[in-house]
Amino acid sequence: MPSIKAAILGFGTVGEGVYRILQEKREEIKKSTGFTVDVVSILVKDKAKNRMPVTGAKFTDDIQDVLNNPEIDIVFEAIVGEEPAYTYLSDAIEKGCHIITANKMMFAKHGPALLKHAEFRNVKVGFEATTAGGVPIIRTVTNLLAGDRVKRIQGILNGTSNFILTKMREEGSSFELALKDAQQNGYAEADPTDDVNGTDAFRKLMILSSLAFGQQPDWEDVPVVGIDHLESNDLLDASKDDLRYRHVADIWKDEKGKLQATVGPVLIGDSHPLFGIDGVDNAIIVNTEYLGSLTLIGPGAGMYPTGSAMVADLLHIIRQHELKPVMVTN
């Protein structure tokens, strides 16, 4: 049975999710693709930290242990921040490894460079997990571009903000109480700044912009507003008029062909596709020239939605016959 050797960079929520799914779905992956997938190396900051037990993989705190291993076919990256993630992935590409990332902060800025580098080295980049977690928006837009043209993308791209707005509207909670609830439920980080000030949604929108339009607007020209200034009375007053606040990221080309984008809370009525999207769900509306409007809805983040998106990228690469695994004998 041919074997694909993988490394995971970072073993927090997302990295652990990737490992768990690969282990739990090992036999299903083997049956559907004809390949076994073996995680052989996991990069962490502290090898002494107590973690879940792993089978067949070695923990390392040295990226060179990954880069210098000629057996590794693919690298899953689940590190927080631009660096060292960008450098690690650039080096992995240079070594001939396919890469799969969930790092929206890094990919919003460095995605185009990584994609160009990967094309030059004839390897693949999977980045479905960078945007909207379990919603397959990247592959959907990629498929649409083969025979259509994207005119506009509009959506709820941050599940934390959507959860908070839902709690404030349904229960009359203050922003602070709703945020605390989101943190207790694991929907918000200890430092939720990027979620509530709109930065997270903005980064995801820039990734979609590069994919759908082949370019990004100047970041400084995009107004980015969060939800941290809203009060429960704002949402309750809107409800009386059958309106709801949604934190919406929006990008389109104007009549002159210039990219325009906004990120922030907007009031929408019950005829809008985003009106009924509550809790931690994300929803994205893709408006195209021929197909019209297509709406995708699903969980936006978390161990399994994000990990599942990364594993789905792996399966897509396998099925496209882009991996050349090492043959092993039993």
C-alpha cells in the first residue's frame, strides 16, 4: 500500500484536529484513495509539554527535522501569526513539499507569493481552512472560475462576532457578557481583539479577493469596523423593525472596474440571505455573471471544521495525483 508521509507544524486546537481526523478516518482514506497517510513529525514549541499521545509521529522543536526529512510529502501548517509560518512554508515548498495551511493572518498577506513559489516548484497549496472553516468556499470559487466570473462576494466570515450578535439580540446580553460566553464555549480566544474589531473578517476577505479577482484592494482603502461598539439596545431596537445586525465582509468591482470592499456591521431585512444565520455559523454569498447568486452556510471555526477542511485539501491533492508517496511494504 503506498504511503504518504506528513508533518504537522503546530499542535494546538487545529493541529490536533488534523491529527485526530487523519487517525479516525485512516481506513476510510485508504479505501477511497488507495493511500495510507502517516504523520511522522509534529513541530511544537515545547516538547516537554503534556499532550495527547500520538502513534508513529515524533515531536520536535526544530523545523530542520521536518525540512531535512526526505520522506515527507506534505506539510500541514497550523501556527498562529505571519512568522515563522511564512518562512517555514516557503522552505517546505523549496524542498518540494506540498503545503496545506489554516493561517489566515499569514495567507492574506503572503498567499500570492506562496502560490507563485509553489507553481514554480510544481507543488500544491491547500488553503481552504483559511476562510470560513468548514464552508468549502475556496474550492467552490475555484470551480466557478473555470466557466464563470465572480462579480461580488458578501458574507459573515467571523463566527465569534456572529455568536455575540446573536446572544445580544436573543437574550439582551451586553457585549461584554456575550463575549465572555463565547470564550467559555471555546468560540473566542483569550484575546478576541481580531474577531471583534473586524480584522479577522478582513483578512479572510482579502484571501477571497485574491482568489476571485486575482488581486486585492489597497488595505488602507478598506473601511474595517468591528462589533465592539454595539450595545444590546441597538440590536433590540433593530429587531422591533424586523431588522438584524450582521457583521458583513463585502467585496465587488465598481463600474470602472476598481475593487471596492467594506467590513462592518450592517442592518439587513428578512429578505436578505444572511438574515437567518445565527450562532457561530458563517455564510457566504457568491454572485456570478452566469450562475447568479450562490449561498454557502456552515460552521466557521473550531478543531473539527478547520481540521476537516485541511484534510479535505489533502484528499483533493491525492485525487489529483499530485503526490508521489514513498512505497512501503508490510
